[in-house]
Amino acid sequence: MAKLNENATKQILEICGRYKNEKTPLIMILSDIQNEYGYIPLEVQELVSKETGISVAEIYGVVTFYSFFSLTPKGKYVIGCCLGTACYVKGAQNIIDKFSEVLGIKPGQTTEDGLFTLDALRCIGACGIAPAVSISGTVHPKVSIDQVQQIVNDLRAKEGATL
């Protein structure tokens, strides 16, 4: 979506139109765009600004403030390692470090093949099953360092590629 094609432009304008009668529509508009495209690049922010009258600076501020919005495309599998207190105490930093090593990316990055994004998350509310890892919204309990390679291998196998 780096360059907006006619269909994307039309769809984004339609999303903006859904909320024209709302007092504060920005979060709803951005959420719908994020859900549709997976990220919100500058070109989209400029279009939303033009359509709503909200400055690009304000839109950019919202997109970069909230962790659920992204300026870049996410991988097919978003691996989020909880680093909240309970998970951290039970070794979550070592787990995210291992995912980083296995995938060859740092937290916040996406693999070149577009398959994986690695995210460091703050508390995800799964303290009783710490350390917890979320993979595309599914929470995996009590993940150990020894499981990381197998998790990645299993996901790659779903795509027909192994390490």
C-alpha cells in the first residue's frame, strides 16, 4: 500500500465517511484502516488528514502513540513476547532474545520474507501462565527457551518452508 491505488483511496475515503458524524472519529478511522491494511503509512495519514481536516501531525502522533497502530507492514505471524513483571521475572527477556536470534530480527522488526514480526509487549494479562507469548493473537502459556526454535519451525512448516 506504499503508493495508494484508486481502490485503496476509495476504500479509505469510505472508511472516513463512516465516521463523519462522530465528534472524535480519528481512532475509529485509524482502527478500521489498520484492520483492513495492517498498517498506516504516511500517504494514508495525509489522505485521512485531507478528508477529516485533522492535521497530519496529530494523526501521526496518534499512530505512533498507540502500540496497536503500525507505520510499517507486519508479518503474517506477529510474535509478541510479554515483558510484564510476572513474565519478565520468569525469563521472558531470554525468550524474546531467543526469538530475535532465531528469526534474525530485533523486536519491532519484520523478517525479510514478511512471515514474522517480533514485538515486545507490556503486560498482556496472562500473569498466571507466565512467561506468555502471543502469536497472531493466540496466547501460548509458560513458553520456554527450548520451545522457541520449534515454534518457529512449526510456523514455517505451515508455509512450506523449514529452517
